[in-house]
Amino acid sequence: MGQKVSSLLKGSRIKTGENQKVSQTESPVNNTEDSDDYLANPSGPCCLKGTLHKGEARGRWEAIAGVETYISEPPQGKANGHVLLYFPDVWGMFPNGFLIMDGFADAGYLVLGLDYFRGDPVWKHRKNRHDHSDPTFDYEAWKREHTTFADEAVPRWVDEVKSCHGNGGKTKFACVGYCFGAPYVCDELAKDTVAAGAFAHPAFLKERHFENLKKPLFLSCSEVDHTFDVQSRCRALDIMQAGNKVFHYQLFSGVEHGFALRGDPDDPYQRWVKEQSLEQIVKWFDFWLSEKTG
């Protein structure tokens, strides 16, 4: 049996406290990685901006394929029989992510999110892009270490989840990823593991991620995004249109990278945008996992 969530990472229940603004400004991506062949660049300074949300998470923890996994179940009487795989951003397993996963569960999905940062999310080292309280922290080395692990862990984790929850092939799966989690969504959409996928404010995406799509993709994007800028978004759309891919492109003006997960809920527009992103992704999944679409 999984343990109830008891702290930011584990425990019986989580209260996140008051909304806390983490940073107020954003700068272009500036890292040492060669990003010439990226459409959505590796996570950068813009990924360190955000607001911690208040609320109470209800999920539990369980080790799956050796990776700690947050599991949020739909309320009694609301289960639709489908499973949603959640791939977190660089903030990892934190209050906002728990609440988003619980939101998908409220819509009827059994939600499973893996902690591929293994208890070492970026916020433990840098609270915002101006935070240099840990002079030994190397953001680029941190990304390399955790990307290497995630690249290896995600496929076996997905296989184990499908083995445990696949119900002999009768259960339908979807996947969603934020920022760092976007390439893992596209990887699954290039196979036959899920029926549909979605990402918001993505990072680490190359042209092949769009060229190899076999299943429907929902893109939830912001007007201002130094990681996935307008030229890159247009190129991604061109690739998908040329390849006759099935996709839906959602673009919000007036918000920045992180809007779907780390926006300021005290700002009415930012709160509405976050809620609309979640709501439309749910509707996307509801359609593609319905009986009518097979």
C-alpha cells in the first residue's frame, strides 16, 4: 500500500500555505548547452519563476519501477476508467503539481506522476533566478544528471504502470507534461502506449519530437516564452501540418512560461488562464479516450 502524503514530498495531507511569489521578472534562456537543434530550449531562468499555490493535496505515494510516484484517485462515483501519466516540470513534486494532478483526478482520471528528480527538485537549490544562496549549485549539471536518469526511468516506469493498471489492455491511457516533462509526452505519443497527450510551456523539444508523433497532441502555450518562442512554435506547427499530425494549439496572450502550473492565482487573469489550460486538456483527453474515437 502507498503511504499518505505528509510533507512537501510525503504525508497524510498537504497544506501549501499562503501563495508565495517566487520571482517577478523573466530573462531569456542562457545556458551552456548547445540548443541550436532545439525548438523548445532546455529549461532556463524562466523556469525558476512562479508562485506557490495554497491548497490541500489528497494523493498518496507508492514506489513504481523503483521511482517514487504520486497517485491521485478520482472521487467516489466519478472514475472514468482511464489513467493519466503526469511528467513534472523542474519544480518536481511540489504543491502546485499535486493540486494539478488532483484536478485531473477530479475530472475522473487515475493520475500517476513520477518523481524523476528523486527528491531533488530545482527549488531546493534556487528559489528564483536571482537566488544564489547556494554558490555550489550548478544548474546545468543538475539538468544533465536528472535528464539522464529520467530518460532511463520513464520508459520502464510507463511499462510498469501499464502492467499494473492496464486491465489486460482494456484501460486507456493519456499523458501530460509541463516544461521538463514535455519530451516524455512526445516520446509516448510516438508509440502506442497512450491514446492522446498534452503539454504546457514545453522545454527540451527537438524537431523529431513533432515529426514522430503518432497520436493526438494538445499544445498549451503562452505568448511570452523564451524557451518556446514564436518562431519555434511556428516551426513546430509547420512540421505537424506537413506531417498531417493530429493536434490542437492553444495560445494565451499576456502570460509567460510557467502559466499553467506556476501562475499567480491572486491575479484573476492568470488564475483563469491556468484553469482554462487544465479544463481544455481534460476535454481533449475526454474526447480522444472516448468510445467514439476507439
